[in-house]
Amino acid sequence: MRTSQALTRRSAIKIAAASVAARAFSQAPESNGAGKYISVDGNKIYYEERGRGIPIVIAAGGQNRVETLRPLAEKLAAKYRVITWDRANLGRADIVLKGARDIDLWTDQLAGLLPQLNARPAYLVGASSGGRVGYTMALRYPDYARGLFTFLTTGGGAIGENLAKQYYFDYADLAEKDGMEAVAKTPFWSERIQLNPANRDRLLTMDPHEFARVMRRWGKAMRSSDTMIGITSDELRQIKANGTPVAIIQGCPMAPQHRRDRSELYAQLTGATLIPTPEGYCEQGTQGASFDQLKLHPEVPESKPFRAYEMVTQAPALIDEFIQKTEAQYKQAGLGPSATSLTSKPAETR
């Protein structure tokens, strides 16, 4: 494991190599992929699939929908099979309000999605809240995670409580005060209806008090006291004990939501490779990211400041480097394509 003090000549060489690889990835062809719906536990999930080869599954950052993932997916699809998806209550997916935490609902959905696509195990990739999906999936369903790559990962300060208010508490208050019609008219929930018209009946037939109870339950689970939002130190240690290969890009010193110290602690507890913060990474991750730095992706109107987290220039090459290194480690250990732990023995692979 590399620490923040280990910015050695080797690290500098790796970053330079990643920059070269990033330019190569920029030549990858663009396409929208084939978007489809699939049912998990009777609820529809929208997903897109590109490329062939080792599967990568990416969850969007923030509360974004699948469009914000297209630029990254298109680049990675030059070498890999890339699956992106709209989790429940986001994008084109069905509204589903159940469970102790939003993250439990989403990882249960992903666990239902991957076997149907014959994409288990996969490399789990995510920035910001997409990283939350990745590490929670690796904890709850370790046999689905061939490797885990996160960046711009969220934790520390009061970010958990601030996001809980924005994502959940404000809607709970609105539902109890003015009813579900008022909730349906808000920009966030009206977009859920616009993208999936069946969501209108789902939302309007909900009891406002039950809706508020779920919103508050999910909001209370977003604690800044956890090491990272949604996962404790002991749970991060469990990912390490499982032998899951992990990498994280070092956080940003001046970004309260994607803190450097939390990324370093995450790496220490999971045994992850800590990738030193690349040049320009923090500026792109907080001030509006674009791979080419010249224009926003034409299919991604969401790529505004603080939203298109995945569109940082170095991400595709660093993800590729992690996968190639991990695949070499599996091969050296005599483990096949179904292995999900570098501590397994060949006879234990499934």
C-alpha cells in the first residue's frame, strides 16, 4: 500500500504513464450502447452495455442518471465489457421505497442484475455515491466483486448529514406538510416521472407519512461519523479480510466532501492501492469535469460543476491499470476468471 508520503519517482512515472494511456483512451469510439430494462424483484432497472471482455459495472455519482456515465463507459468499452445502470429512484428506474438504507436496496438490485447479464463477478467502479455502491457491494456480496476501484469518495465533516437533508429529509418534511402531489412537482421527483411515466402512480399512491418514514430512515443512515458514508472501519477491514483487490485515488486536500485523509484511511483499512492525486484531478472533480477540457459531452447535459464526477481525465487509464495489474495477480496466483479474492486457493474458485 502506498501512503501520501510515498510520492516517489516510481509514482511519478506511473502517473505519467497513465496520462499517456489517457490520450490513447481518448481515441475510443463513442456510442450510446443498447439501453434496456431488466426486472429485479418485480421492479424495472434501466441499464446500458458496451464493449466486450472483462465486465466492469459503474454506478453514477451523486443522484445522477446513466447519461453522466456514458463518456467514461465509452472509453473503457474499447477494452472491456462495461455495464452502467440507473438504480432505484434514479434515472429511468422504478421508484422503490423499502429497506433500512438506500445502499442496501441498490446493492440488492445489483446482486439481482449481474447474474441475469452473466456478468458475475465484475470490477466495481464508482465516484462519490457511485463509490458508496461499490464498496457496500464488495462488503455485502464479496463473491460479485472481482475488484473495486473508487475515486472522489465521500466522508468526513458534516457531508453525510448535509446530503441526507438534500436527498431525503427535505422531501419527508414536504410530504407530511403538503402531500405527495407537492413531492411529485419538485424537480427531482418530476424527472423520475418524466423518464418513467409509471412512476407517477407509484409516487402519488404512497401514503405521505410512510414516504416520510422511509426518507428519514435512509437519511439517518448517512452518518459522517462513519469512516466513509455508509461503511464503518470494521466493515472496511472485512473487505481486506475477504481478499478483494481494491484501489482508490487519493482525495483532495481542499474538498470537504471528498477528503484526502478519509481516502488514506480507506486505503489503510482495506489494504487498497492508494493512487497519488493526479495533477488537475481535484479541479476537474469539483469545478466541472470534461475529458477533453474543451467542451462538455453532447449527450451529458448533467455535466455541470459538482455533477459529472466520472469525467476526470486520468480515470480511464488508472482504472485500466488497476484491472491489468489485478488480472496479473490473479493469474500469478493460479486463480481463474471467477475468482474474487487474492487470498483464495485455486480449488476454491467458483
